[in-house]
Amino acid sequence: MALSFSFSILVAFVAATFCNNLVVDYVFTYDEAGLLYRLSFALLALCTLIVAMLAVDLNSKWPVSIYHTYSSMICQYLQSLGCSILSKIAYKKLELSTKNVKVTQEKLLLKELRRRKNTEYGREHKFATITNRQQFVEQHPLTEYSHYEDLIKRTARGEVNVMLPDRPKLLGVTSGTTTGHSKAIPVDRAYVGQFFLKGLLPVFNVMKTYFPQSYGLQKSLQFTYSARWRLSEGNIPVGPASNPHSTGIDRLQVNYTTPAAAASITTEPEALYIHLLFGLLDPYVEKLEANFASIVYYAFVSLENNWSDLVTDIRLGRVNPDLNITDETRAELNKLLRPHPCRAMHLALEFERGFVGIARRVWHHALVVVCATSGASATYARALEERYTRGTPLYSPAYAATETLVGLNLWPKEEDPHYVLVPNITFYELIPLEAQDQEQPKTIFAEQAKVGESYELVITNMSGLYRYRFGDIVKVVRFFNECPVIEFLYRKGQLLNVRGEKTSEDSFYQALVHCAYRWHHCKVIDYTCCESVLMDTLQGNTDSSVPYYLVFVELGGAEARKHLNISTEQKHMLDDMLRTTSYVYESYRSKGSIGPMSISIVKPGSFHEFRSLLLTSTQASANQVKVPRVLHQTAYLQFMLDHVVVA
């Protein structure tokens, strides 16, 4: 294909030269023609030289995805070329913004306050009188979601100039897996553009730097699912802000293996099957992408369970007739398929060898898996690296929420993901942990943070939330110029705190992993906990017995696939380890204020089923769902109890 493309350029040049001579000689006189001929030929030669240079660059990016036509290949190339140029500028701007964080933050804050000073909210809080960030902090209280609920409802009904000068682009729905109910957050139109310029583009530059071949002419296998959109009373779209349609990423469809026709599939199992089918067909996949590591993990679980059907479809060049999709969608997808018996044979041989390191074996050119690997995704990231993606690095590019873009990971090769705050898109404040239980604690500004300290994050965003406590606890690990680089620790509410002992998610998880390994070398696939008071509520128990924790664990590994029998002594390991690592937990246990933990093993696949329950009981999309580390609903507790195999 490379040689034919270069040859076509040569033919085009000869043909263009001939046409140029013919037109000039026929239309103009000899004298006129002489000058015009030289000018036009010089322009033609320059254009041809540029095209030839692009052709050479194109040839250097081989191999090419099997799905590419000439037009789609050139489209992807031009998109990549444009993003490459813009991303360098965006990265430089990000770097510059971190060199004087105080000035950058104050400039951003005052700009946003001026933009919204004439809204109803802006007039009420006298934004027009605020001249610096200290005055803003003194004049405006810290807020939570309840502060905005009525305003958001009015905005949803179509009222304008309440929180924002114009109608929001959409109302972004949070996953609701932490609190048990979703929230609707206005997403300003300007923020969507800024998210691309100040978030996606710098990440693009990081990818080009650390994985220089990751933006060639191959495609990426992206595991994303169509959201359940609806319209508010005021005809404002309501759905997940992380959906590709929300961020504009869907305009880059030419970069992905899954065809546009699959967007009509709204159920996760069927959409996943199509993602895998078209992804497996292409041996030149360069990246695997998803919002969270859990999505990638369960994609490989599905591949392990359904590879025989997928190989059959690839060999025959069709979509499985038993797949539950509409006839119209099936017909559109079948038009894009043809038999690939050689590819099917190669895949079957690899799958029969087992699934350890399968990603690298079926996609030799895959350079990186791009997905969130911090917080609740950490367990799945470790499971991926140990089994399916062994040998292929994982990169967690951004720390983002429905409310705003929080940070960017500029260091893909580091083992643990760390994120620099983005001072030119969000205004940050930090609450020291010792003050987080206060209603209106004093905050510090970003550049005042101390390395090694942990804080509750407070944001003022571009979409009408001011000094908003959205519940994330972070730790400052270092500075990038003057800007803090943070590590995500946990969400408020994702914390064991039955007596105020505040056992963090991270410390609990590390203890659990260590104990599971001592349980016959098992690995933790996923886990969740609840306080015994939830069990009392479920059972109608009114006894004032000593509270304790219930822990539900799904295990992996050779022994976990057998009838695993964990002794009482082994179950006590987790409790004993927490008593060793946490002085506060030990003090409550030793004086009898907290009882010993109850540990139950759930059957394999339980947490995959639990994700389905979360999807039906919240407004979250499959792209958003995260398993809550602490259960707060009796229905979720009952689900876990129903799936226990070893109590």
C-alpha cells in the first residue's frame, strides 16, 4: 500500500503538470503564458513537495489498520498531525500555568466570576465586588450539593441566567455508586472546549512523548457504551459527562476499531461482544482504552468466556446470529465483515494456549492500555497486569469527575498514578484532614500545600459550583514547578468509620491483599464492606450489640477455583493485621468498642453481576460504574449475602 500511495503521488504530479501546461497555453498569450507558467508551476511544485513529504511521513507509520481506506487513513493522519501540533502548544501552556500558580488561579477565578456576575446566583453572592481570591474565600461559604439542588432543578426546567449565563450543554449525571443516588451537575458549553484544550491535548502530547508509535495509522480498541440519555423538562440532555458524545471524542471515530453502526447497541453484553469482534479482527490495534480498569478487566473476562463464538464469527465473516441486536444493526455490521480464516486460526491457537498475557499475543503492536487505575480501579489494574495484559503497560491519563477535570498524569512510566492539578481550568482549595469534619473549615490554596500531607479537595469549576466539597481525599506527593502533584486516596464515605477510627480504603486494601495471598496464594479480584448496623437494619435487629465490619471478597487464583475453605484462624489475619497497622483501630478493638471482622467469600463473577445491579439501580452508565467500597443500602448487602459461598 505504501508503494502504491507513493506511485499515485508521482502520477498525480505528472498529470497536474500536463494539465497546467494545457490550460496556460490555451487561455493566455505567449508572453502572459510565460510568466504565469513559471508562477503556476512553482506553486504546483511546492504543493507537490508538501504532499510528497506527507507521503514519506505516512509511509513511516506503517503498518496500517486493516479497516482503513485511503480516505480514512488520510483523515486519521491529518487528525493526528493537527493534534500533535496543538498538543505541544497545550502542554507548554499547562507547564507555564504551573510556574506561578497563585497568579494563574486568581486570574482564572476572577475571569469566571466576571463571566457569571449577572446571573441570579452571581448577583446574590456579589461576584461583581470580588477583586481577589482571598476576598472570594471570605465572602462565599464552602458548599455541598444540597446548596445547589433547587438552582439545578430550575436550570433543568429551562430557566436561564440562574447559575450560568446560557443554557448548559448538558446535565452530567454522577455514578451515584458512593452515595447510592446520582446527582445532576450542569456542564457549561465553554468547559467542554476547555476540557479538550487543557486536558485531552496535553495528554496527547504525553502519549506522543512516552509512546511515540501510539498515534500511527493503527486504530484503538475502545470499550465504551452508549449512555441512556433523556431530556429534562427544559429539553436539556441528561446523561453521563464522561460519554464520548459529551466530550466530543466521538468525532474521532475514525481512530477506533468499532464501527459507528454499533452505537445503536445500548446493552453492555452485546456492545462488548461487537467491540471484541471488530477489535480481534485487526491485528494492528495500537491501544486499548476505557474509562476504568474494571471495564477492561471484564472485557477480557468476556473474551475468555466467549472466544469460541468470536473466532467462529471471524472465520465466517458474520455477527453471531444469536446476539440480541436489531436486524437493522446486524445488517449494517455484516456489511463490514468478510471471512478471515487465517486470523481465526491464529486467534484460536493463542486462546487455547491460555489467557496469561493474551493482550500482547493477539495484538503484537499494542503499546499501552489507557484507563483509570487509581482508587476503586486499583484492584482491577493489578488483576489485569497479573493475567490479561502482562507485558503491556497501563496508563491512567487523567483524574476527572463529572464536576471537573482535577489533574493530569504527566508520568506514564511511574508505577503508581500521580496527577498534577490543572490550575488553568479549576480553582482549587484544600482542607487539612484534621479539619474535614467541621462545617466551614479553613482552607489553604494549592501552592500552600505540603508534601506528604493529605487533604479534602475543594473546587470552583467553570459550570457554576463554588467552593464545592465533592468528597475526594488526596495526598500531595511532590510539586511540578509550583503546582501540587497528588495521589488519589479515597472518597469520603468509602471509609470504615463505625466508631470514628477512619480506616482508609488504601490501608484496608493493602492488608486484604496480603492476607489473601496467605490464603493459599489467592488474589483479590474485588471486595466491598459494610458496617454491622446495615445488617441489623436488614434483619430488623434492634440489639445494641458491639458493631463490627462485614467484608465480602471475590478471589482469583488456582485455589480460588476450587472449594476454598478458609479457617477461622485465617479469617482473623485481616483483623489482626489492621490492629497492627492502625493504632486507632487497635485501641477500639482492645477495649471492645469494635468486634472482630466477619469475612465472607463470594462466588466467582459476583462483582460482575453486582455491576449490572448498580446499572439498574442508579442513573450511571456502564462507562461510569464503580464498585462502592462501603455499602450503604440494604439491597446491595442482600445481593452480597445471596452470593456467599464461604462464610
